[in-house]
Amino acid sequence: MTEPQWIAVATEADLFEGAGIAVRPIDDEIAIYKTEAGEVFATDNLCSHDGHGRLCDGFLEGHEIECPLHQGRFDIRSGDATMAPCVEAIRSYPAKVEDGKVWLKLVV
Ligand code: FES
């Protein structure tokens, strides 16, 4: 099995505090979030509820992202569902900012 590796997927300047952006370094779209405290996290971009909500368009409060479609929520640190109608976790990915770039640890 291929080991995950750090991949640069965006620049730090692409991020907005308190919101997410979408990137597609692999087949599935990934949302990258910057919290108001300046931390960076990454999860699947598609909501696990009906697979159409794009979390990059949702509302980020603390470490919770609210899906724009039916207002379910996930913890962006773990991908765990924290509010109905979301019950199934989404994937989360190791993320860091280094040299002005946003890096995700992925299997590519
Ligand atoms: Fe996200 Fe329904 S699609 S809560």
C-alpha cells in the first residue's frame, strides 16, 4: 500500500479565517478550513447526509462546520458528525501550513 505523503494544495493566502475552500488533489474534493484562531484543518468536502452539500460553502464556527443544505454539523478536527441530520463521519486529513503553502497528507 502506498504511504501517505505531504502534498501542497493551496497557498496560505487562499484561506479565509472562519471559512473553507475546496481543493481537488485526489478524486474526492477536500475542504480546507482556517479557524479564527488561525488553525488549519481538512475534511471531505461533500456532506455524508445526502452527498450534495458542499461544506466549503457552509458556516464555520469554532471547530464545527455547518452544512449549507440541511444544517447538519461536523467536527473539522475528526470528521465526526456532531448534529443531525448528519450521523456518518466524513474523512479528515492531516493539514499544515509551511513556507506559505497549505499541505495535506494524502495517499496519491
Ligand atoms: Fe448536509 Fe443534508 S446534505 S445536512
